[in-house]
Amino acid sequence: MHPWHNMFLPAAMTEADIDFALDAAEASFAAI
């Protein structure tokens, strides 16, 4: 994740894919 990049989601992503990505981001931010 980068604060100056657009975070576009492709239409091919499922809700499960998005949940997985958000969970991974949350865990990553919690670790720092």
C-alpha cells in the first residue's frame, strides 16, 4: 500500500478476494 497510488480494484475480484486483501492489510498495519 502506498499513500500516493490509486488503489483500484479489478472487476474480477470477488467479495472473498477483497476480504482477504483487507484482512492481510489490517494484519500488516497491526504488525508495524
